[in-house]
Amino acid sequence: MVASHRRSGASPPLSVLLGTGWLAAASLAYEVALTRLLAVAQFHHLAFMVISLAMLGSGASGTLLATWPRLGFWQPRATMAWLAIVAAVLMPAGLVLMNLVPFDAYTIWDARQIAILGLHYVLLSTPFFCSGAALSLLFRRFPRAIGPAYGANMIGSALGCLLALGAPSLVGGEGVLLLCSLASIIAAICYAPRRKRCWQHLAAATVGATALVGMLRTPSLLHVRLSPYKGLSYALQAPGSDIVASRWNAVARIDLVQSSTIHALPGLSYRSTVTPPPQLGLFRDGDDLSPVLLLDPTTPPGDEPRLAFAQAMPSAPVYELARDGRVLVLDPLGGLEAWVALAQGADSVDAAVANPLVVSVADGIYEHPGVGLLATDPRSAVRSGEASYDTVVLPLTAPYRPVRSGAYSLSEQYELTTEAFSDYVRALVPGGVFAVTRWLQTPPSESVRTYALAVAATEAVGGDSETWIVAYRGYTTMTVLIKRGPWQQAELGHLRRFCDRWAFDLVAMPGMTDAEANRHNVLDRPVYRETFLSLLHADDRDAWYRAYPYQVAPPTDDRPFFGHYFRWRQLPQVLGELGHTWAPFGGAGYLVILALLIVAVAAAAALGAMPLLVRIGARDHPSPQRWRTVLYFGSIGMGYMLVEIPLIQRYTLILGHPAYAFSVVLAGILVFSGLGSLLSDRARLRPCLFALGVVAAFQPMVAVWLQQVSPRWSLLARGSAVLIALGPLGLLMGIPFAKGLAFLAEQARHDMPWAWAINGGTSVVASVLAAALALSWGAKAVTLLGAACYLVALGARMGARGPKSLPALRARL
């Protein structure tokens, strides 16, 4: 026993630390890859579940080892090696299962779909279980070297983020899974005991290579299968349809499709008789169809008769009012809006395109001599301060999505917030016009929210909403114009003539009469005009928003969820229609989050309770010290996720895309957390916890400041600034877990896996809770709640007492 104890206190060999880093890199890259694959296969509202998958698998490993502590005790390195091999096989196997047994999110009320979702959940989380179990075994085998072990895990995870960021453009989204498998096999080789190294090498190579070669020989198994409700799935159903090009990067998968069914000109007047030019369909993540017009970019737009349809597009009069002016088109994807601007007489068109894959696929319009390419996101394009424009246009590039579906409730759309609209107006010269087009919904919802954004932005820049805003609707779309200054009578006359010619109905205009509304696309009553006027003249706007049937208050950068319309009073109707109407999730995607939250709470309770139920029994009741362990590790698990997730959301504004923010923020926090773990032996826990709560609480202000000063910086400079801003926070976040495990290693070593399980279980809850609270309270409130969790952990540790034989340890804490 003495010899065993001495062995357990030794430092881990370098090969074991390297194996830990490789396995952590594989697990984190697998986590990031899953978010992209789920976004393509299903919809973005399912991608956020990957974080809860990772924490569930990791926490379950701690529960298993806490319940049966002798598992892997005698041969920990061999056990860790086999765990890495199992992870290597199951990482691509999860995608194979998703393809062979697909989940239908639109019929989730069906018990079979719930069972399929549960099956996916278990298999997709198993690699995280293997990674967590290997790390937990390492902690138990080397309890006095927890800092280096945890640091190797964190730094390896950060490298996994970078792998997931750069690899998709080289090997595709599915290929990243194979790279993760390769990294896991390398981890298994590093873990292998020296006396069995040759045998372990052979086992790892045989098992891993056989599985990977088998999958490579059947590439269809690893080709992500799209939901049948995706736009790309519909387009490929037509005879003769084919994918002309398909490319991946860290931001999206872009497909270019040739199909006889693609005729996408959103908002075109039904009075137009011009045959539009042939077009291909550009799809982003299997959805968001955007047309790519097959036109010669060297032909002047005025000499191209097939562009005559542009005069019947809803944005056409804006370009005519500012003929020969400078135009900025925000994220035009396939380039339709840029063609419309050129055809209507724009002198020069700048196109802000964040994803370079779009330019490489839809290269025709971006090679036009009249089009200048801005390789940046819409917000950075207007905040750079380098130019002012006569016209700024935010085109309609998203497909029609029923407002009751809630399928995009969780999608962060920073181009559709009050601050974004204010930036667009500030980018205009005096008298310039900003135009935005959105889909009509019944009852009015998406259009009302767009108008509310226009009103809020106009007032934010000191304008008069009644004299600066014009709105008109076609058969399927609503267009809202904000002029930087009052509209002149000649301009209003031009807009009236355009609407009369092309059958657009005026909704809001200075000096407009009720008789001018509802003339062409006739409704039972002019509900859009009535709603807009009611909003504009409401004495208490907040009360008006609260009374409206849908959530239509203007989104902000703190709550950038343009697609979130759910209200609790809709719940009886949603539940009554569940399974009887064609509406995903019964009409409210928000309810999916709440259902997952219930499941997460149940899972966390099970992870924490199982070791107590199996091991403790009547002979080992929970003591006050053990309850403090639960509170401490539960609080730091909650705090870590409640701080990390809203920071990813907030730094998206600076880095331009959620994929960049996810990778950079996660990598930064993990690297600095790893360094904090390495330095944990030299730190005092209680001051660190207090400082952590304070630093986390100030992070939203740091993010806002950085957003204000960095618009003109390059993406590399902005990413570096984000990493620097995260440095102090990450260092402090790495200390509490390593320090707490070190304390348990001296007092109650058998509770270490249980603490790992509690930390993982509460992290599962926090990952879902953060999404739910961000919808209701905003990212800043979630961050403050995370900071408060660290102060709760401080309170739990303030009451902890170590044995009298360990005064030095108590002093360090």
C-alpha cells in the first residue's frame, strides 16, 4: 500500500502529458466540427447542443469512476490508451449514425424521433466520455501533479480549436472527424505503457486504421446528410439538378447548384414581364438560397436586356434617387443586389462579403469593374469610417421562415440590431438612404420588428421617425427606407410613382393618407399600416411591445435574436397544435431549449447522485464537507460556462462571425486556463476566486470598448486583441478547478472523480441555461450571473476546513 501511494504521487511522464494534449485536441476539434456538421445537417438551433454533449460525456466519466473507483486502477495507462482508441473509432461513427438513422426535427413529437435523438445524444457524447475518463484516471493516478495534467489538457484543447478553424478548408467538414481520429490514435500511442508499447502500437494501428479505411472506402457514409426541409434538399429533387461546386471553411459550407427549379428574385413585382437571366443557386449551410446570375461581367449593365427585371425589384427606386452615387451592399451572397444596383445606374458598388468562399464560387459579379469587394462583415464595413455612401442596402438573402416555427430563435443576427441599423444610417452622407427588405408574415411580425428597428435606430442618431422613414410592401416582402434627413416632396413623388407602376402598397410615408394604403395587394383591412402607426405613436413603446401578440421589440447587440418571437402566452396554443400542424417544434423553438434544460438538470442530478447512492449507503453519509464540495465544484462548473458562452456571443461582433468567435475565444480561454492550472500551486485560491468574479463582471465592458476601437483593424489584429483581453480572465479561470482537486487529493482522494462529475453535470446545465437566459435577459446578464457563481464558490471554500495535519495546504488555500 505504501509503495502504491508513493507511485500515485509521482509526476506523470512526458509521454502521458503529450497523450493528454493530443486527446484533448482531438476532443475539442471534434466538438467544433460537430457544431458545423449539425448546422449543415439540421439547423443552427441544434448546433448549440454540442457544448452540452461535451460536458455530459465528460461528467458521466467522472460519475462512472466515482461509483466504481477500481475501474482502470491497476493499469491506468493501458486503460487510457484504449479509451483513446475507442474515441478514435466513435468520432466518425457518430456522423455515420446521423446519416443512417437521421433525426427529423420537424416531427419531434413522434416518440420514434425522441428515441433517435436520444441515440444520437449517447453516441455523439461517448468520445467526450472517453476523453473525460482518461483525464480523470490521470488525476487519480497522479494527484500531486494535477496542475500540469490539467494544463496539458487545456493547452491541447486550445490547439484543437485552431485545428478545427483551419482544417475544414483543406479536408472538408467531414474530413475534420478523420483528423480527430488520427489525433486520438496518436494519444493512444503516447499513453501506452512502456512494457507493452509494441503490443499497444499494433492494437492502436490495427483498430484505428481498420475503422478509418472502412469509412473511407464508403465515402457516402461520411458525407453529411441534409435535413429534407433544407433548401438544398428541395433543389436537388428536381430532375437534372446537380451540385456544381461544394466547398467548406470554418465559417460555412457553400454549395453552387444547377437546377431548373431555381428562380429566386425575392420581392420582384408580379407586374414584371421580363424573363430573368439564367441563374445558379448558391446555398449556405444547405439553406439561404441566393441566386447567381449567369451574366457576362464585361458587358455594361445598360446593354444587358435581361437585367431589365431590376426596375421591378423593391430596392430599385433607392438607386434611382441617388443615380451615380456610391452604393454599399451588405453581404449580397450570390450578388443579385449588386446587379440590381448597377442596372439602376449606381456609379460604383462596394460589396461587403465576409466569407471568401462566396467570392470564389459566385465570381461573376465580383469580377465586374463596377464592383469593389470589401472582405469583411457588414458591421465592420460601416464602422470602419473609411467612406460614406449615398445608399446602403441590406438585401433579403434569407429564405422565408414561418415566424411561428421558432427554428431560428437562437440564431444571432448582429446585422439586424438597433446598433447595427444606427451604424448603417451613420455611414450615409446627409440625404443618403438605407434600405432593408424582409418577408411579410401574417399576423404582422417580421415586418413589424424591422420597422421597430428603423424607428429605434432613427431616434438613436437624433432623427425624426415620422419624416425619415418610408415603408412599402409587395406581395411577399416589406421594404423599409431610412433617409438621413427628411424626405423631400420630389423624392416622395418618385416613390409613389414607383409603387403605382409596380403594384407596391405604401405602408408608412410622410404626409401619406389612409386612402393610399392597401390598393394593390388588397387585404381585408390595412393591418400593416395600422400596426406601424400604432407603434409609431404609442405613448409607451415598451408597453406596446409587451402587449403585442409576438415578441417584436427591436433586438440589440446584447440580445441579437431577430428570429425570436415567442411569448409565454402562446404556450396553450402551441401545446394544443403539437403534432397537428406543420410547424417545427410545435411552433416555438424556445420550448426546445426549455425541454433540453429539464433534461440537463435531470442528467446533472443523476451524475451527482449515482456515486452517493451506490457507494455511500448507510456507512458513509454526506457530510457538511462533502456538501461544500458539491457547492464548490458545481459553482465553478456553472460559472465557467456562463462566462464563456456569452463572451463567444459578444466577441462575434468584433471577429465578424460566430465560427471565428467560437474558436478564438475558446482557444484563448483554454490556453490561459491551462497556464493558470500550471501556476495553481503558487496561487492562493480565495483571492483568485474574488478577483475572478470581479474580472468576469467587467468583461462585457471590455468587449464593448474593444468593439468601439477596433473597426479599422485587420482580422488578425482583432483576434490578437481578443486574446489579450481574455488573458487575465483565462488565467484566473484555470486556477479554481486544479486547486480544488489538489485539496481533495490530500483530504478525500476517493471524491475526486465525483467532483469531476459534479463539475461536468453543472456545466451541462449551464450550457443550456446560458442560451435560455440570453434570449430573455441578454448576454451581459448571463456573464454577471457567471461571475456571481465564482463568488458562491468563494463562499463554499471559506467554510472548508482541512485536517490539522495539513496546515500548509490550508495556508495555500
